[in-house]
Amino acid sequence: MPSRDIQLRAWLSQLAHTPSLNLKAMTNDASFRRYYRAQWADNSYVVMDAPPDKENLAAFIDIAHRLRQAGLNAPDILASHSEAGFLLLTDLGDDLYLPTLQAHDADQVERLYGDALSALATLQVCVPCTDLPRYDKALLHREMDLLPDWLLAQHLSLHLTEHQHEQLQSCFQQLSAMALSQPQVFVHRDYHSRNLLICGHNPGIIDFQDAVCGAVTYDLVSLLRDAYIVWPREKVEDWVLGYHQLALQTGIIKDISEQTFLHWFDWMGLQRHIKVAGIFARLCHRDHKPAYLADIPRVLQYIVEVAEQYSEMQFLSDLIQQHILPKFVKM
């Protein structure tokens, strides 16, 4: 047994006052964190193993506290061993949104998204973010550069000409300017169907440790243009406009038209999906997690669907349709 596992079990045994623990590995996520379900005294817990040299445990603890203070359903931290990178958390179950959404039961879909959108409004109204890292221009561009660096160059061996590079960077500049022009609120940064759990009408929220202060439409895009499930554009726009009204009513935004809000949403989605396509390629090549490659074509289709509606993004649409997507068809 690896020494880290021995250390984790020793810490848990002290907490449980028993040398014999039922510890079951849970599905790993895209980070270096590992999760286990632990059981003792007829109770179930979730254990996080977050290597301190790779993961920011303090950020997880901080954000979990903020969410719970706002009445949101984040895991409660029952015990911590910060030096080792271990946390003992309440168990929110494993009933993720995604499988239920994939069943396409219309009533269930509307209920789950209604709950998630209500929680998002609470997140944006009630969770302070002024002292969190800023989703600034530098970060927005570092994320978008993952596409040429990891998907194009590393995964597809596709190298842009100088002129193509300039055109792509021009698109990136416009997208970051649009993001920075929006009201800046608490941003979970990965608010979607694989990080939301069905827990009554207050969804369980996980994987929030990378939260920042950023654009009001970022988490909305993460939820409604999910990398793992696709809805018709008409349905997505109905949800977006419903949230627009909710955001006006709660003071999240002021005097913003539906058209402007949809424009914000569309271009924020472009920035996010450019990043996600690059991250999925990086997960394959750097972190040896090739399963994410299967989700890249869906993400690229999102980019094309939106980019071709805006003349400023025509180069981005053409690049993906002519040079990137055909390579995935051949793989």
C-alpha cells in the first residue's frame, strides 16, 4: 500500500477510534484530488485526499464555508489535516444531475434546472467574492491559449501561421473584453451537471475550490451549455432569458436588455469552450486521462454554433469547421 494511503488510513482510524475502516474509492475527477467514501458507526462520510504540493486545500475550506454561510448545500468540513492534505466531509450522496438529465424526462429536467438556477442566483447575490482571485484579462487569455497550445499543437500537430495566430488572438481579445465588461460576481467556475447533486430542491454543490470573481454569465454558461449534455438552442435561450429576469429582480444586473444579456452569454460561452477544449486535450497528454477526448467534438460544436452567428467570430468558426473538426472525424 502506498505510504500516502497508509497515512490517510491512520488519520481516519484516529478520528473513528477504530483500526478497521470501510473505505471505498469514488470516481476521480479531472484534478489530482482523490475521493473515498468512509463508513463507521452507521454513518457515511466523504474523504478528500488533496496532495498539498498540487492542490489548494485552504481554498476549498474557505469556499465551502462561504457557500454554507449563504445557505447553499456544499459539504460540511468535519475534520481536516491540512499539512497532509486530508479532509473529512459530510456525504451528499452520489446522485449527480447528469444521469437524470440524460433520461430527458421533461418535468425532471425543468425541475433540476430550476433548482440549479435558483441556487446560482443565491450564489451570485449572497456569496462574497471581493477578496477572491480576479477573472482578469491575463487569466482569461491563459485559459484560451490552451486551445492552440494543447489541442492544436500538442494533440493535432496543427500549427497556425502568423496571420492565423493574429486572427485567433483578435477573437480572444474581443471575448475577454466582453467578459470584463459584465458585472463581476462570485464564479464557481465549473457549475455543471457533474458537479451538482440531487438533494431535494437545494442541489449539492461540489468542486468549487477554483472559485473567482468574474463575469455574471460564466456559471450560467457552464450550466446551460454543459460539456457533457446538449440542449436545443431554443430551450437554452428560454432558460437564459428566465435567468435574466431573475437577475434583474434580485439586483444581480441592472438595466440590461435581453439582447445584451444573450450576447454576453454567447461570448462567455465561446471563451469557456475554447478553454475546455484545450483542457480536455491537456488532460489526455499531460495527466494521462484520455477519456476526456470523447467530449471535445461536442465542445467544438458549441463554439461553431455560436461563433457563426457573429461576424467578429467568423475566423474562429472557420478554423474549427475547416481545420479541427475534420481531424476528429478521421480519428
